[in-house]
Amino acid sequence: MHEREASLRRFIKFNHKRFHKEEARLAELEKVILSDTMPEQSNDYRVVVFGAGGVGKSSLVLRFVKGTFRESYIPTIEDTYRQVISCDKSICTLQITDTTGSHQFPAMQRLSITKGHAFILVYSTTSKQSLEELKPIFEQICLLKGDIESIPIMLVGNKNDEVSAREVESSDGEAMARRWKCAFMETSAKTNHNVKELFQELLNLEKRRTVSLQIDGKKSKQQKRAEKLKGKCVVM
């Protein structure tokens, strides 16, 4: 009798373990199936910001993402900021990578370019050298991405509020943008001039997907109607 009970307990214990293993295996299988069939709602839309040290890359990103501006210069290795966006009528994440202004990390730069969907190339209007330093970065984007006609690229002259210290005229930036066949804009992270418009225009340049950014998550009826008519991206 005791042997029979012991045998029964072993049988139950063995099958109990097997049941849980099978349950775990099925749960993993379900995850795989769901990831293959559900919309890619977790995908990031990656924007990479390049430029020499001190041109205001971090200030532009922080002004856009957090609405703040810091006077002090703190060198960046690499920071990433996220905003919820609408991409192909599903929810995605706008991932903004603020890269280092140093040339000491070429592998990191190549990786950022490879993963990037769109690029912001920032120089300071108070420094001709900072515009020159963007040339090898643009060449690297061309090399790694191949055909860049469908890739949104913005050339940005920041610090245009510092009028007396200006070294690069707007016409110089426009000429460079024409040469590179990319969009151009001047901004000021300090005064918040054209910061929101910069990211709006970058998303409008996206030709492969329907991308829109909503900061407050709300749209008026007029804005929805205009978006349908124009087929463009809208930053709220």
C-alpha cells in the first residue's frame, strides 16, 4: 500500500514538473508568434544628432524634449532621449541620440549611423570650423547608407541669436545644404527659435513612412483634417 502511494506521488510530481516545463515552452512560443504577427509598436524611429563639441547639440535636444536650456557646457559621450510618436498608424518611439563631439569614438559613430533613420548635422553659426568638421561625418553617412536620397538629413546652424559673434552666414549654410542635397535651418536652443520646427521638418522629410510626433497627445479636428489633406507629419 505504501509503495503504491509513493509511486503515485512520484508520478504526480514528475508530471507536475513536466506540465510546468511545457507551459513555459508554450508561453515562449506564444511570444514568438505574437511578435511575428502583431504590429511593430515597439520599434524606434531613430534620429542621430552629430556635430563638433560645443555647437549646442545637447542644448537643442534638451530644449525639444524637456523644454529646458543649460548655459554651462558639459561634454557628451552619448545620450539617448525618447518621445512617443505615431508611425505608420501605430505607436512607436522617437529615439534621439545625442552623440559625442569628439573624434575619439569612430566605432560608436559608425554604429550610430548604421542604426539611424534620420540625421541632424549641427554646427555653430559662431564657428566656421564647426561647419568644416561636419564634412567627414556627412561623407561617412553616404558611405554607410549608400543611397541617401530617401534619408531625412537636416543641416542646422545653431546659436543664431549670437549675432555679433557670427562667423557663418545663412547663405553659407544654405550653399552647403544644396551641395549635400539636404534640408537647412538655423536655430537657437537658447531662445527656442526653430527648435520645434527643426524636428517637425525632419519628420516631414520622411518619405518611407507616415510619421508624426505628438507632445501633448491631442489634436484638434482642424489639425486632423489638415493632416489627412496634406499627408504630412505634425508636431503638436
